[in-house]
Amino acid sequence: MISGTNPAPAPLVIGPIRFTLSGITSAFLQIYRLAVLVAIVWLVREHHVRLRVQGDRPITAQEVRAFLPDTHKLVPDGGPRAGLFVLNAAGDTIGYAARTMPQCRDVIGYSGPTDGLIVFGPDEKVVGVAIRSSYDTPSHVEDVKFDYLFMENWNGKTWEEIAAIEDLNAAGIYGVSGATRTSEALGESISVRLASGDASAPAAARAGWRFGWKDAGLVLVVAGGLLMAFVKRRAVQRLRPWYSVAVFLYLGLLTGDLLAESLLVGWAESGIPWRYSPGVVLLAAAAFLVPLGTRQPLYCQYICPHGHAQRWLMKVLPARWMLKLPKDVKWPAQAIPLMLLVVVLLVTFLDLPLDLAGIEPFDAYVIRSAGVATIAVAAVGLFAALFIPMAYCKYGCPTGLLLDFVRRRTGETRPGLRDLVALLFLGAAFVFYRYYDLIHGWIVQA
């Protein structure tokens, strides 16, 4: 044996399949990366559901316990009703709770809206209604709160019965004397709130399925990208310039269906619109799954219109005009996409007032609705590409960094720095999810 060398580990053979240690570790590494992304997406989804259901003043178990004494825990319902499942200590569902805010913020009583609590029992009938808070006149609110005839008039009614109420008096629910407007506003808020979560909504949503010409075009875009990436015959590669132009015109200027952080965060929060935009969903799936399994950066290399534009611009000026960034400038520039992903994480979990579309150039291709920020980012990135090849892709694109995270690399069998950073992102997402009220309150007070 030659000194300093180690024999390669013998492959494991099971029938016609050969396994090597490096291949197995590489596969586990890819599974880990996919799992990290899935976990972060799940946290984003659950966080969004909780905010949508609970709002800025979450319902507490103690409030519901006044009507359902066995209440132990409240679990947000991500469905159209947007309420809370009421669980006992054994984990059994014993009821359901909903609040009128923020959906009924515009239902004004004498001087402001009222946040009401509606609690349903195990038979799905109301067991109690309460006033949580109100911007209305305090004396009027007190009159309504202690008028038991009005407050208990909702008891025994189902969600659907209350949602169908259009006239309170016709339903036998009359205002409180001396606080008529306040009580009627509360009653209207309850009926409007339950109507907004009508149980028939899921069936209507499931009935929809759309596949239009834009979706067909996106299927062709993905198919063309796969052809360019995996078929290296000269006859196919000669078509690549024409494919690039076609993609730029169709995906960039005609449809504007580019992948971006704003799109991906929106899907994580509200669900993937595979029934309504199957073409875009296919594009995103291919962008993540193809590099995950084949090492080919399908979207960034072959599809992204902004990438094609940069490749054309880098050929405009002579090669001697190209700039080479020094090391002390290059590494901070390479950190920009990572810092932008940090911004995305903060905006997503802390509900900060920043439009994520403005941190990337992709919405600029939808020129009729593009904001100033996204147009500025696009213009600066394209100008920089004249002097620094693929400047935005290398030093500015958070979506590209996310796609590059899942891409396999030849000979990669051990976790690297990007895997550690991804774990830190997952940890930060969990902290923001778990301690949102504390962190958000601290930021607001600051």
C-alpha cells in the first residue's frame, strides 16, 4: 500500500443497486436541507394562521373557560372559519371559539367597534357570547354587557343560523335600551363575522380548477429548460439563444411569473395555489426539486429572465472593461443575499410594514404595477451587469441563494457552512414563532 492513501470503501450491492458511503451521506444531506426548508415553511404557515385567527389580542383559554369549564388549550383553525378549536386536558375537542375582530373592524357602534367572543359547545351551538373589548362609550358597553336577555339571546343557535341573520329584529334579537347602537353593532358584528366564515366556503374552493394558456406556456418553459439542461447535443444547444429570448419575452414581459421571495412567502402563509395557478406551481417545483436531485441549477441558469438579461448585458462592453472585485469587497458583497433573507425572515414573522417585492427586481417586469423600489433594484442590477458579470445573481439575489442552498454538489458528503446557517435560520424562525407576542411588543414599544 502506498503511504498516505486509504482504499475507497467497498460499495454495498443489493440486487442490481449499488450503494456507496459517499452516495448515502450525500442523500441524507439533501434530505436534511429539504427538511429544514419544510420546517421553516411550516412555521411560517402556522404563524400566519395564528395571527389571522388571533390578531393583536389573542383569545385566552381563561376567557373560553367561563363558558366551557373543561377548556385546557386553544388551537387555531386554518380553515375558512378562522376560529379556535377548544380542547380539554385529554386533547379532545369540546367546542369552538371565534372573535369578531379584526374582520368586523368597520362595524361601528355609537363611537367605535366592539370585539366580541362567540363560544360554541360540542353540539356546535352557541353556549355564550361576551364583550372582550370595545372602542365604544364605556357606559353603553357596560349596559350591553350586563343585559343578560340580549347576551344570552344567541345561545342555542348554530353558526349557520347566525350567519344567515340579515335583520336582528326579525330574528328576535332586540337592541338594549339606552345603548341601542352599541348593542346593534355587536349583534351585527357577530352575524357578519360568522357569515365571513361560512362552512360552505371549502366546498366552493375545492370546485375550482384552472389551466389556461399561461399555464400551458409555463409547462413549455419548464420543458424547454429541462431540454437545455440535460440534452447536450449540438442541435439542441444551438436553440438555446432562441429559447432564452422566448423565455425573456414570455415569462418576463408577457406574464411576469418570476419566482421571488414575496411569492414564496405568500404561498407559505396562505397555501400553494395549485388549483388556480398550476403553471407557476410547476415552475417553482422544478426550480427546487431539479437542483436538489441532479445538481443542475435549472431556474437560475436556464429560465430566469433577469439572468438572461444580465448575460446579454455582460457582452455589450469589451472584456477589458470588466471589473474584478477585490477580496475585501467581494465577501461583504456575497453576504448581501444572506442579509436579505434575514430581512425576509424578520418581515415574515414580525409582521413588519415592508413590501418584500421591493427588495428584488422581479416585480419590475410587471411594469404596470411595479413599485419604485423594485424598479430601482432592477435598474441598478442590470447596470452593474455591464461591468461585473452576473452581478445581481452573485451579489444580490436572495431567491437565487435559496435555490442554491438545495442544489447538490459533486463530491459533497459533509455538512458545510450553509447547512449551519440554515439551522440558525430554523432556530430563529422557531423563536419568532414561539415568542412572537413578547418580541413584537418589545419592537412596538421601542
